[in-house]
Amino acid sequence: MDLWVRSQDKMVLTRNVGIRIVLEQEGASVVDETNDYILGMYNTEKRALEVLNEIHQRLIDLQTIEYTRDYRFTKRNLDCVYEMPKE
């Protein structure tokens, strides 16, 4: 399952291969490695890491399989677009 990420300013919607944190003097940015888009800017490295952890968890959740009462399995119906939170 692919995860799409919508940037904080809503101007970018991208399917990511890699996301990284870039430390800057005024805080930290979460950046799409493939296209070098800044997806979100945060006051601290800690907050940027929290957002990266949320994206990681969403990817795990998208991979999760649920079993029904009759032991059939289905993929969870989760939104595959993660919207970058504001500060």
C-alpha cells in the first residue's frame, strides 16, 4: 500500500519513497528525499521526529490485516493520505 503525504501548506501531494528530517537554525523540516520538497517545518527536532513517527505508524497500519468472525481477512480501510500537521 502506498502512502501519500500532503504538505503543511497543502501545495504538494506526493507519494514518498523516503522522508528525512533536516535540522536548521530555526528548527527542523520534514523533507521528501525524492523531490526535495519541504513537507513540514517545526520549531524543534523533537516535534519533527514525532511527525516522522506518526508517518511510520501509518505505514505499519496500512500493512495490517484484519480477520473477520468467519476467519476471512481484509485489509483495513485506512486513509492512505497523511496530512502534515501544523506546528
